[in-house]
Amino acid sequence: MTKPINNDALSLIKRWEGCKLTAYRDIVGVWTIGYGHTSMAGPPTVKAGMVITQGEADEILKKDLIKYIDAVDNAVKVPVNENMRGAMVALCFNIGPGAFSKSSLVRKLNAGDVSGAADAFLSWKKAGGRVVQGLLNRRHDERKLFLKPDNGATIAAPVVAGGTERKPLFLLILEIIMALFKRK
């Protein structure tokens, strides 16, 4: 059975997707309903004029998320905390399992580059070939959740004199641990 994502990730998805109970065309023209549900995600097939209840929207989202949670769990080969996992599910939900599994984020994370993986969220900012500020804002929120330890304290990348970014201690420790697992 698929383990659900945490509440922070679910809230992030709901906030950025929004919930529309009447079918509409998204920014690239795809019929969408509820919390970003499209026919590509599975039943129900979204059509013009379709209307659902809030309860149906919540159930559709719950079912839709299974595919994306499984895609993240299958693509990521290194240990991650629940916030990292949830942030990646939020991204995967938005860009699709194929794009997610082939992404630089997954490659960097699986190679032990947690900081690089966090920054890779920001590359997914286009829709229909153009940069969309709303997508960039969403990516910043996903990145922030990805860097948030399970205890609730957010890790910020400190800036030292001269504007050079240092990796937070948490990320350095995580990268060391991941490197040790690779040696075995």
C-alpha cells in the first residue's frame, strides 16, 4: 500500500492547484477539475460542463496522488525525509511522472547532491514554452518544503561575506551520509 504524503505537502498541493468544482481549461488548454485533475491522471474523464462536489474533489485528489507518490518513491534511490518526499510529489503532480523521473532533480538527489536537487526545483517554471511567475512561485514553495526538516525548522542556505552561498550543515551531513551508503 502506498504511504500518503504529509499534511504540509498536501496543503501545498491544494493551495497551488486550487479547487474548482466546475471543469475549466488550464493555462495550456487541458480540461481540468478539482485540485488540478486531468483525464491523463485517470478517471473521471474531464469534459466541458462537468461539475463535482467538494467531497468528490478530495477523493479524486487522494486517488490521483497515488500515481505520483509511487513515481517519486520509485525514482528516488536515497533516503529522504517526509518533507523532501512531499515536495517532490508536489512537483511530480504538476510536471508528470515521466518528466520527474528523468529530471535533473532526481539525478542530483540520487547522486547525493541535495543542495543541487533543491535548486533544480526552480528550473520547472515554464508552461507552453514561456516562464510563468506563478509556477516559479510554486517552485520556491516546493523547494522551501524540500529543505524543511521534519521537526518544522526550515533550513536556509546561509550567505557569507561577498555573497557566496554556503551549504547548511544539515545538507552537508546528509550528503556525507549518502556518500557513505554509496560506498557499500
